[in-house]
Amino acid sequence: MSTSLASTAMALASSGALSSRHTVGQSRPSAAALRAAPSRRRLVVSAVAAPFREEEAVAQQADLSAAAVAAAASRGRVVLESADELRSTWVHRAWVGGATALMAGTLATGLAQVDSSGAAVSAGAAALAAYFLADVGTAFYHWGVDNYGDANTPIFGGQIAAFQGHHQRPWTITEREFCNNVHKLFAPATPFAAVLLGSAAAGAPVWWDVWSSTFLFLCCMSQQMHAWSHMKKSELHPAVVALQESGLMISRRDHGAHHKAPFDCKYSIVSGWCTPLLDGDCPENSVWSKLEQYVYQHWGVEPRSWHEPQADWLEEERPGTSA
Ligand SMILES: [Zn+2]
Ligand SMILES: [Zn+2]
């Protein structure tokens, strides 16, 4: 995952898509220095949220006319969501159901081999490790797509635009239906899930079957855990609330701390367990800051979090919430 992000950064650097604006010292630039720096290239992404009430649906659908979309595209903007795009389709459900079945098959194959207390301990440790590493892995991915590239970046452009647009209109994720929200992760995970099931059938160790299937499933589900962390308790199933309040799943409060410009800390979206390790006394001495310095010094690419967010990048007011 980190290799892919590094590749993306290298591609951007070599293409000149992003340019340097200040000298890098031993520490990240100060806020004052950032404010004094010339305005950097702006990532311009526009998201259109789902209608908040039925009567607003008609008005928003009208806004999403072909002419409006074309006009947005002509300004270099990307329209991320329309009302229809928030609903689950049978294709979405097929991706999620198919990939989940493959992962469940791998897990079941592994658990069927548990025939001793030692094997049971191995399986439990593998599941716990997968839970922690899924938090780490998705945090690194979140950091990468928040900070590097834009909607035109090869392969990751859609994910980058979606994550960065999420800062502007964070409520939209809560309005997506389940399979609509998670299929973008389950679909690319399907080939990997198929390979894992094949390795399980070929006699892979119990710990590998449990770890790999659990890790992959949690990475895919991170998008839904993220969505739940944006919802009110009253909107959530009691089991989800219990998991959040027990610290097993990222909570509204913990993820809410990420949604403060310049979005440079608290990237966890599974459990939040890795946040103390990766953030440190963020931002100065965080793992993120060190990685950003490394990327800049080797490829000349600055992270977005080094700059004050542009006006059109700050969180908007949710439609229907004003008095
Ligand atoms: Zn973010
Ligand atoms: Zn969020």
C-alpha cells in the first residue's frame, strides 16, 4: 500500500503536477510561513450531496442536469455524488456479497483446522493482529489520499477526490447506502480474496487463513466504520454504538478530531488503536510528518496538510441544517 502511494508521489513529481514552494528544514514549516507562502496549485473538486428532504430531491436533481455537470467539468471540477449515486445497485451488492463469501470461505477453512488449544490461540492472535494492522493500513492509505495527488491521478484519482471531497461535505458518506458505500473497496479486493481462498484450500496455515481474511475484510469495512463515525448515536444500531463506546471501533469523537484543517492527524478509521503510535505529539513529531519530509526531500512533493486549506476546501454547511 505504501509502495503504491510512493509510486503515486513519484509519478506526480516526475510529471511536475505539484511543485515545491518553500525550503524544507529539519521540521515542518510553521503556520505563519505557510500563510506567507504563495498559493499552491489548488485541487478543485466539487461534491454534490444527496438531498436532505424529499422536496429538495427534485431541486437537486435539477441542479445535476447535464449542462451543470458539463459546466463543472469545464472548470476542472469533479462531481462526485448525485442522489442516484448514493443508492446501492445489484452490481454493488454482487461485489460486496461475492467478496465477503470468498473471505468467509477462507476464514472457515482456517477455523476448521483448529483442533487444539495451541491452534485456537494462534487463530485468536492472528485475528487480533489483523484488527490492529487494518487500523494501521487504512490510516496510511487515508494519509496518502488526503495529502497527495488529485482527481487526475492514475488509478487512485477517484479515491483521492472522494477522500478530499469528504472533508468538504462529510455528511454525504452517511447518506450512502451500505453496498454503495463499501463496494469500491470490496470490488478491487475480490481477486485477492479469491487467491486467499485458493491458498486456504491448498493447505495454508491456520494463522494465515485467519489473519489474511480478517485483515482484508476489515480494510474493506473501514469505509463503513468511517461512515458510522459520522453518524449520531440515534442513527446507529445499538451494537455499533456499543462497539464504538467500548473502543473497539472508531468513534464519532475520535474521528471528528481529524476533521479540523489542515487534516494532518488522526487518520485511523477502523479502531483508532494506532493513533497514539503514529500521531505522537502531532503534527511536529508524528510518523506522518517524518514521511512527508521524506517524500518531499526525495521527490519534491509537498503534502496538502502543509498548507492552509483553500476556501473551497473547508467544510460546508450541510443543506437543511441552517435555521
Ligand atoms: Zn481525511
Ligand atoms: Zn470523515
